[in-house]
Amino acid sequence: MIAQLQASISDPQLTGTDVWFVRVQKRVYKAAMTTAPGDLVTVLDPMKSATPAVLGQATKRARPGGVTARLVPIASAEDARLDPYVRLRDRDLARTDGSFVAEGEVVVRVLASARQTGFRVRSLLVEQRRVEPLADVVAALGDDVEMFVVPQAVMDGVVGFAIHRGILALGDRGAPHTAAALLAAESGAAIAVGLVGLTNHDNVGSVFRNAAAFGARAVLLDPATCDPLYRKAIRVSVGAALVTPFARCASGEAMLDTIEAAGWEALALSGRGDETLEEAVRTPAARGRVLLLGTEGDGLPPDILARTRRVRIDMTPTLDSLNVAVASGIALYEATRRRA
């Protein structure tokens, strides 16, 4: 097959775009050949007519291991198959079909690693120059996953702005976790994070990145906290929002009810805390601890503070607070540095 692909590059009927596409297929096929036994590899047949439509037709070859995604060249931003990616900024906040979008090579690689994240890739939208670096990802995805390959102008027209990373993936959220189940699980670290009222996607993404870095078991969210699977939050987290499990609680009070029912201790981070975090975590908790973080302005609500152990991070008197993402990193480090 490699020889056929190489020979087809010299076909005088192929356009420059077609030659490029065959070269990509040669690389993808080589990547697929390295998969473990049991895979079913899907490759394009370059010996057919060299039109993009026919180049997008896949032929299957039995091969041990996983299967490769199908590469589908698309030349128009009006193609209905690209609808999930249309007007991306507006769609991000209004998706009701259980999907989300991941952006950039690093994040898409995390999403494609199903064993690591548990999420499923529905499709990919990739600018044509970005296909080759993703050859191994394509080879690992199922043949029911289409990779739509487009020129930069088409990609910009679809998403509604100039998108320079050139790689998008549509993911499937799957069934949501529950806070009770995450805290009750036998495996996992004895530390988790609870977010109350955080509406900034950059902060939420950064908190997830810190949670993953320090091995937090989960992140619990109240209804006001923004979606960790919002495209920007995932990007800022560098894919950590796809790795660290999270659960939405009915309210901040309901979050505390769940934490108490699980036998965990809630530590509320507050600039007016009664004791330092270092003092609070000196003694191990019976089951585990949840670090509660609120907004940078008002902090945690009074009803939450009234029911929890309030702790602070000491700092110079000239400042009264830290950025919530920074505070989460310091708190997670302090809470986990003594563990074996």
C-alpha cells in the first residue's frame, strides 16, 4: 500500500492539493501500521479519481488493533457536516446536545486519549497544514470519527473568527458524575476542590490545571460556576479539565451536605480565616478534605463560611487577597505536600 501511495503522487492528473492529501495519507497509513494487533486500519484509496470527494472515500484493511479516523476534505464553509463548529463563540455557551469543543493540538491529544479522559471524540475539524502532525491521533481513533480537512479560509469562515491553532475536536460529554460518587470512590487522593460562584473561564481552567498537577480527586461545582468544558476553560487548563473528574451540585449548601455525608472535611479559603491553612492540614482528615474557593471579590457566601472551618493563606498586609487560581495552587500544594 505504501508503494501505491508513493506511485500515485507522480500521477499527472493530480492537482497540488491532491498530491498533498496523498502524502498525508501515506504518513497516516504508516502510523496505523504501528498499532497493536487487533486494529482495523482505515485508509484512503489514492488510486481512484483524484477529486476531493473521491479522495474522501475510505477503504478498510484488516489490521490488528484500533482504527483510524476518516479524513474528509471539505472546500466550502457552507457544508452541513461542519454545522457543529459554526459560530463557535456563540455555540460554546448554548450547546444542548451533550457536546463540547476542544481547541489546539495539546488539548485534542488529551481528548483523544480515551483511557485518560473517558470522553469520546465525535469529529475533528483541522486546517490542512495541521493534519500531518496529528497522524498518530488519526491512526488511533475509530473509523466512525471523521476528520474534516479544510483550508484556513474555510476554517475561519466556519468558526467566525481567525483561528490560528487550526485544530478543533467535537467531544461527547457522556454521563455526568455525581459529587457523592466521586467522594465515595475507594480509589483517589484524599483531597478535592469545591468552587462556588466562579464565573471566569480563565480562573476555572487554571484551577483545574492546579487540581490535576497536585492529584486532586475531583472538583465540585455549584450552579453559578462556569462550565469546565467551555472551550476556553479547557484550553487554559491545558486539557486538565478533561482529566480531573468534576460534578455539579444543586447549590453551595447541597455541596456541603454531600461533603459532610461522605465524611469529608470542608476547608473554606478566606482572607479572614481563623487559622492558617498550614495549621489546618497538619493533622490528617478522617476521610479527606475539600478546599472551598469563592469569588475574588466577595469570597465565599456567609452561609458557606458559617458551616465550615475557615482557613487563610498568610500574605503581606498590603494586599487582602490572591487571584483565586493562584490561591488554589498554593492551597493544593500545602494540603498535599505531607502525603506519602
